[in-house]
Amino acid sequence: MEQPKIPVDTILRHLAEDAEKVQDRVQKASDILLGQLDTSIASTPYEIVYEEDRVKLKHYAPTSVGRDGVTTPLVVVYALINRETMLDLQPGRSVVDSFQKAGVDLYMIDWGYPTRKDKFLTIDDHVNGYMDNVIDFIRQHTGFEKINLMGICMGGSFCVMYAALHPEKIKNLITTVCPTNFDTDQGLLHIWMRNIDADRMIDAFGNMPGDMMNFGFLLLNPARLMIDKYVGFLENMDNKTFVENFIRMEKWIFDSPDVPGETFRQFVKDCYQKNLLIKSRMKLGGKRVNLKKITMPVLNIYGQYDHLVPPGAAEVLTSKVGSTDTEDVCLDTGHIGIYVSGKTQKEFVPKIVKWLGEREKNSTAPKTGIKDKKPVPKKAPQRARPSRTAGPKPKR
């Protein structure tokens, strides 16, 4: 029998073609990486309208009149972990820009960077102190008796606590990827936090280091977060748009403020380990956080593939509040994809704006004028990225 011949010439031709393609890709990648890249984040203009200690309040004025007629101000509360710049990460995929174009009068809390003097600040200081002062300022500044409140991740948990303690100030509550039920095994984070020694960590560090938390988050899915994404970068490093967006995301991920020690300690022990929030047994400032006091409309948005706040940690909330107007929305994405994915960008903000607009139409008294209330101290408005100055002390 005649032996089959190996097509050596064909193999060599393909190898030569592949080598030429690789050389072209490497040259193009080199030109991109050594050239000018636009990797700026949080580029949408804003004003700082209020300051208190390390905390600032950003105001993004609407750039158009929205079709849904949302006139009530919306304040967004981000988590203490990482930074609110996630909502304005890149052009064309900016939650902030989408809200502005929809006609929403948007305010967003920038928690800043805690220092050693902040280690004794508790959840009560953040919720009944900073948040309450910010919301009172917005109410007085705009003349609205009630405002719309939107929380993200840990910031969403803070918003749930605030809405339960101050329901008279909140018109609508929106929670996104917000953990409220911590008794779940769906996410590895919940299993780890259930057994972590928060006392020992905070007694040692003072504040919880942001770099340590970042490393822990990477370990939750090391194959995807520490290997796959860099393989993906190598495969796409000849694509300038991909490289710019990759660097933007890396800048955001590793911009991780520390978390005030006592806040971290309480959040771990009361929420992750005792699950007091969803049971309406958590206490702030001596007052019980009773979720039945949340009687305003509630929109609860979470991700189906969220490894930090899985559906089991988020979907229980609407069954525990006192409101009769609640809605759960589960998007086909993960924890960060809700805010940066091109697909969910087309669903996320439009859903919120439409939902708020429907409830705006049912409002009988959008403004009441609260000028007789005690004024909240504030700094003079400044343009974006002002120098850090001290402001009024938080409520205790």
C-alpha cells in the first residue's frame, strides 16, 4: 500500500502566512501601546455642590428634557468599596450620560478616601449622618419634599436602611445589585464572610485596606479575573478601542479606597454573619431598621450571573418591605456588566427612567417648598475635581 504523502509545502505556506499575520498584529499593537491612548474616566462635567469631611456631592444637570417627565431629583449612593466613577467609565457606555440625556436631575455621592481618623465611623455615621445631610441639602436646594434614591451594591444596602428610617424623605427607592439577604450559599463571598474574623482584621488594620479587598475579590474567580481577561487582552491588543476600554476598567478596579474600620466590622457582623437587615432586626443609632417602614415604590434590579451579589442575596427584598408597589428586574449579566455592558445599557437606564416617570405622573404634589427648615451647611459650588477641604461634621 502506498504511504500518504505529507503536504509539507502546504504546511510551510500556512506557517509563513500565520507568522506574517502575527508580525502585523504585533507591529500594530506596538504602535497602539506606544501611541496616545484616551483612557480617562469620569469625564462627564459635574459640579461639587456640597462637601462634608471626605464626602462630596456631585451634581450632573440634565442635558435635555426627558420624554418621561421625571422632574424629582435622583441621588445615587455608591458602595464604599471601589468608586462611583464606574457609572461614568467610558464614552457611549456611561450611566451618568444616559440619565442626563433622559432629562434626570442627577446627584451622586463621592465617598472619597478614608484616612486613619475615619476608622471609628460606623454605618450609622454614613446613613444617619452623611446621607441624611446630603438628602436634606438636596431637598432644601431644589424645594422637593421627597427625592428619588438609588443605591448600588453596599450603597444599596445603605439606601434600604435610610428609606426604612426616613421614609418621609424618599419618593421612590431603586436598588441595584444590592445585597439584603446574606443567608445564601449562591456566592462564594457569602460563604467566606460568614466565617471571617472581622474583629481581628479591624483591630490589626484600623481601616479595611482596599488592596486587600481587591485581592479577595480576585480570588473569588481567579481563572476568569486573573488569567482569562489578560489572555483576552493579548488577543485584542491590536484593537485601540479595546485597549482603551481595558485600561479604563483596570484603572477603576485598582482605585480602591479603604473602608472605615467600624463600618466594615458592623457590616460583616450584622449583615453577613447575623443577617439582621432582611429580618428587620438591625439597629442604627438606637433605632430598629424596620423594612415594613419602606412604603414608597421599590424597583429592585440585579444580575443573573452576579458572583458578588447573586440573585439569592438580592431578590428577597421586595417580599419584606411594606410597599405594595414593588418590582424585581433580573438582567442577563453580572455585577459590573449592568453598568458597562452595551446590551444592558440599552435596558438599565431606560427601565429606571420609565419606572420613575410612571410614578411621577401619579404624584399629586411634586414640590412643597421647605425653606422654613433648618438650613444644611454647604460649601460654595465648584467645578469638577476641587481640592479636598473639610466641611461640617456629620450627625451623630
